Amino acid sequence: MIAIYARQSIEKKDSISIESQIEMAKREIFDEKFKIYQDSGFSGKNTNRPAFAQMMHDINRGEIDKVIVYRLDRISRSLVDFADFINILEEQGVSFVSATEKFDTSNPMGRAMLYIIVVFAQLERETIAERVKDNYYARVKKGAWGGGPAAFGFDLTRTTINGKKATKYQPNEQLDHVKAIFELYAKPYTSLSDVQKYLISEDILSAGGVNFDSAKLSTILKNPAYVRADITIYNYYKAKSVIMANQVEEFDGEHGCILVGKRDANERKYKNVSNHLLAIGAHEGVIPSETFLFCQAKLENNRQIKNTYKGKHSWLTGLVKCGHCGYAFSVRFGNTKEGRTPYFACSGRYLHKCCDVKQTHRVSEVEAYVESKIISESENIRLVREKRENSSSKEMQQKALEIDGKIENLISTLESASNISTEYINRRIDTLHHEKQLLMHQYSQTLLEYEPAEVIPFSAEDWSKLSFEDKGRVARSLISKVELSNTGVEIFFK
């Protein structure tokens, strides 16, 4: 069946009527069956028209073999819309005829004209896309919001940046939830699932009004919009091949960032940020850089709690190893005079058949021994950790202060220096500045090595008040492994 399409924006004396358009289109028809689609009072700037939509529906259902119009602009005055229309016709095997312009895609000349139109339409598409992209990145480089929905915890507000109107992030009450998410995940051995359970228990919902899942939490934790961006953040993203819109001096430790870039459709946001653009935002950050970087290291190294740490029968699950073969111990049960009793069994012997040492250890006895050692060692471990971390921090800070002092002395001599001396002093200042950058980068890497957890000394009474899960968390924050052998129990503290 043939479709005749006619359109008229408004009736004018010098414009051709819909009836005249239909009559001219009928001249291209011989004995074929046809159906008329007409839109009166609709502009050609787009294709949002009822009759046109009905015609496209019939085309997609395979009811139309050919479309005839009075002129090409009856379809649309937009090359992009017209090219999309022709693409659909090609996909459905439908030919197209313009009655007055003798444009017929059923012959070679008509198809050649079609290809020319499509080429120019593609050029228009790409030009528009490039212009939009340039404007988008120009806004971001100035610290403004680029586009899309606001990050969780922020609203969008109009402002003026460098004398031009722009949009930036404005904190809202949900930003407190963001802080809680970072604080919880920054704790040792806290998983995304643990954070999710906390948010659900507090009736805290995501931006879509639903419960948080791991993907949503991960997106928040990886978003640099929340961090107080300093030199350590600059170095972190620079190492990931991110395009930096600002100089390192502009990472002032107060403002958050805006990270934008194209990614594959199947790739999660922030998974691969190479060739993305990072700019200092016009908004203030709320998360310390050391906390943000620790969370990044935890996410990147997959340091979330695995199922091996979710044992139901012992808070030591995942820590207990065989002193003979190195395989983990699992909890099994045996019948004794006390009833059904849990004990640790070597998986190297029972599952993998590679350990020839037969040994059994009651769970209650091993836990009691480890518990006593944890209580007695907690004070020493805390002091050692504090001393190690404080020593590293003070050493880095002292070196940075010494470099700042040298730079200030050099600057003070510039006023009385000769041209040759001035050139030398400027080079020396640049060298010292670069040295300080490297030092701060080393410091940022050092922060990633330490878990920001304070081990608080506690008594046997305090320990008895801990929940099963909390005992496991404390044990894992202090102990790397517990070895069981025929000679006894050996604890390896971190």
C-alpha cells in the first residue's frame, strides 16, 4: 500500500493547501491502493505530529511499500529528522517519492541524492555534538556543574562564576548521610553490605527513594565531588591519566571536584577514569582527603568483607589456619558428653586431602585463648600503631616545613638579586616546589598503607559486652592469622 503524506502549518493565500498536495501526490499513483495521512496546523521544525506518527507506526508494521509527498520539506525542515526518517524507510524496504522534485529512492539517481542529504545531516549532527561538548567542558573547567542530575547530597543552584551565570552544587540535608557512608566504610573490615544494612536500619533512602545497593554506594564513595581536594587528590588522579583542568596550586584542600568524561555503555561510572576531566568545583568538599583515598584503596583492592568473614559459629572465622599445611580451618560439629560441640577442622585434610596431620581444636578453647591475648595486647598494639603513624606524619611535615623555609628565603632575596641571580633563584624555587610535590605524594601513599582505626584498650568486661560481629571486627583489625597445630595455638598480630 502507498502512503500519501501532506502537511500545512497555517493556511495562507500563497501556500499550497493540503488538498492540492494530495492531488499532486496522486499523479505518482496508477492503480495501486493508497492511504492518506495529513497534518494541518503543524510546523516542519520537528516530526511530533499525530498523522505522521500513525504513518510511521504503519510503516514499522509492514503495511506501507512507498511514501509519496508533494515536497521534501513536508516531512521535516530538519536534515537530522529527515535522515532518521529515510533510515527507517531503508530498514523497512519502503521507497520514497517527492512529486515535484522528482526524488525517487527506487532509482539510482534518487538514492544518490539521498546519500548526499544523509552526509550533510551527519555533518550537522557531529557539529552540534561537538559544540555541545565544548560548552559542557568549558562550564566544568570553571568549576560549574556540567549537566545531568546532581550528586547525592547536593542540589543545583544558579550562581555567577567569573562574571557569567552558571550552576553549581549546593549542599542539602542528605550530605550528612554521605558523611556517614564514608565514615562507616573507612572502618576496617566494614563492607558495602554493612553500610547498606546501617542505612536501611536508619530508613535512609537513595535519591530515587529506594534502598541503597552496593552499586549506588560505590558510586558515592568514588565521586570526588565530596572530597576536600588537596595535592594528594591531584597526584591520585594524575596517576590515573585524568586530564587536570587546574594547576596543583588550586587544589586548596577546601573545594570538591567535578569529574566528567565519556564511558562505555556497559562500564560503571568512575571504573575507568583515564582521559576524563577533573576540575576544582565551585562548591566545598566535606570528606578529608585521607579518608577518601583510603576508601578508594579499599574499593580498588576489593578489600570488602568476603563471605569467609561472615561465619556463624565463630568470630575467628577466616583467621584460623593450619600450622602444618597452611589451609584454613572450618567449623564442624561433633557429639560429646556436653552435647553437639563445634570444633575447628583443617580443610587441607578433610577437603583437599593434602594434610596428613590429624588434629582437633574446640572452638570455645581457641576463642578463649585468643580473647585473653587480645585483651592483654590491645594497649601495646595501639601504642605501636600510633607511634609508627605519628612518626611518619611528623617526619613528612618537618620536611615540608623545611622546604617552605628555603623557598621563603629565596623569595626574600629576589628583590636585591641581579638578573643572573634571579634566573638561578627562580629555577631553585621550581626545584624545591617539585620536591615538595613529590614529598606530599609520598605522604598520600603512606596514608593508604594505614587503616584509620584506633584500637582502644578494653577489659574482659568490655569484651564480654561486644556483639558476635564486633568481636570478629576487633580480631581482624588486630590479628593477621591464628595458627593451630599439634603444639598449640600461635597468634600473629599485625
